[in-house]
Amino acid sequence: MTEEKLGYIYNLELIEQIHIIRNIIKEIIPKLKNKNINVNIIFSNKSDIIDISKDVRNAEEILRNNIKKYMCIENINVQYNGKIELKKLYDSGYLSTLQLKTKNIIYDTYREDKDIACMALVNIVDYYKFISTEDEQLKEYLFDNNVRDYQENTNRVNEEIFKTLDNEKNIDFWWLNNGVTILVEELELKPGYINLTMPRIVNGLQTSYCIYSDIEKNKIIQKSQLAQYCMTILQKSPSIARNNPKTILYKHTYEDIFNKEINVDIYFKIYLLYNKISQLVDETTKEKDMLKKKYGTSIVSFKLHLLLINTIILLKNKNFTNKELEKLEIEKYDKEIYKNSLDILLEILEKAYDKNKLYYAKTKQIDFDILNYDYKFNEK
């Protein structure tokens, strides 16, 4: 199936995975002709009883035959999971022994019979690895015994934690924040690390989530999301980026956005600006959401449109080129510019012919209106 046809059937995330599999088949499989390769296919749903329909069995057979034909692999295992099997997989995390690398340990802080406790100093990056899986997903089962859920970064305490993580580079984090309390079934102290059997983080959920979120935001930018942000700016088309992001993966569009002629710094600047806008949008309560009050449509639906408007304001040019994007000064972005962009968006929406503003957000007309708005640039 061609990339264009994939875009009409599947969502963006699945298309990315299809690309990965196709590259594996093309680049890696031919080099492993003499190796034993196993393919595991997992089909999961939330049903109480696994009852595999005839259609699913037929799909399994077709998939097996295609893998044998195109990948020349014979060892194919298909596993079906229902509610019970999924619960067992989830519970398996509870039975694990995890290793936590330590910077310093105060041995035998407490010991009575078989019970033992200790205090340990841990590097933030090592703690991040402890609470994350190999594919950098949060091990949420570690926090199941917490009474409170994560309070997001708009919580005052969490805001202070993020500030410490982002700004206080020369200060020990543990001096400024509460520690983390972990209960375990067994504790094994070793030089440089601790083995924790069935660990439960019972105090320190907010701190843990903030550490995870901060390191994860700074490390990984999803390609599919970045493509949306870049289409918004490089092609000045937030409506297409928002309305039909699948088209971004079409070969001609993808190469227009991601190519060697564009300075790689531009991509990072676009991401940073979107991230700043997104944070301000997410901090807007329902009571202060003017779009929600006026049109019944949340400001969240217009993040990409705001990205284009804010870029125009920062560059003081609605006809900016890729070369000018290299000069985008993200450090000059502030709440005043954001407020200005909101006023402009509200004015554009007010003048729009379409009464359904959510529909309007998906049309090329809004792109045209943003680019043809009479901007009054501050010359300072």
C-alpha cells in the first residue's frame, strides 16, 4: 500500500510504526539470512473471555502468510490477551526487583530483626531511569499506593520543582525539595546501588512526576508532532497541520518540511515556541477561556494558529522566509506577546464568515486571514 493510501486509512502514529517496520524489512532482514528471527504478534482487548472471531482468525492467517512470503520468517507466534491476561501482565511489574544506582548510602539507618531501612542520595538521571521503562515510559505501577494523583505543572509546588530542575544547575536538588519514600518487600544494599524487591513509592509522587516530565520534555520530541508544528510555520498552514496531519507523511510534503536545505536550529526553535504557547494555553482555566465563553470552542483547538500568529509577531513579518526563521529569538517571547496574539486571534474569529469556529479552524480560509491580518508591529 502506498504512503498516500495509508494516510486515508490509518492515524499518524500507526503510519510511523508502519514506516519503521518497512525499513526493518528493507534494511535489516536481508542481512540476517542465517539468523533465527522470531516475530511475535499480540492482539489485546478488554473482554472478560477471549473469544476469537472467524474474521480475526482469517486476519491472523493472512498476516502469517504475508510475513512468511515477504520477510521469509517461519517462526511466528500470535498471542491473544483478554482482561485476565492483561491484568497478569500488569501485575508482573509488582513482582520485579529493581536496581537503583546510588551516589551515597547511609547504611543501617534503621534495623530491627529482618526489617531494615536506609537513606540514600541518588542522581536525578539515575532516579529517572529507575522510574522509567527501557522505552522511557513511566512505571506507573510504582505509584499505585499513593493517595493523591499527579497535580500537573500548574500546581504551585510543582511549578517550584520545575523551576529548580530547569534553573538551579549548581544547587543540590535534594536540599530544596522533599525526598522520596519507597517501601519494599526486600532491600539489598550494595556498593553503588540498591536492589529493591516489589518497590512502592508512597511519598514523592509529585517530585517523581516532575523529574520524569522535565527530563522526558527535554529529551524527546515526537516526529509526528514536530511535523505538525513545522507545517504550521514552514508552509504557513495551521489548518492542514491541525485538520489532516496524516498528509504530512506524504512523500512530497514530508520532503518539503524536512530537508537538508533548512537549518536544523529552525526545528528546535519552532518546537520551543510551540511549547511555550502550549504551556500558557494549558494554564488557561475554563473561566478565563474567552473562546469558550464566546464561541463554545476551547482555545486548545487553536494552538497551531497561535503558533503562526506568534511567529509573525516575533519576526515582525508575515511574509517571513526560512532564512529569517533562523533569527527567531525565543528568549524574547513573553506573556505580553501571547496576550497580543490572543487578541489578534479573537479579532480574526470575530470577522470570520463561518459561525462555527471549530469548522473555521480547519479551513484554509483561516490561514489566509491570519496571513492577511493588518499587524501593528512594535518597533522597539
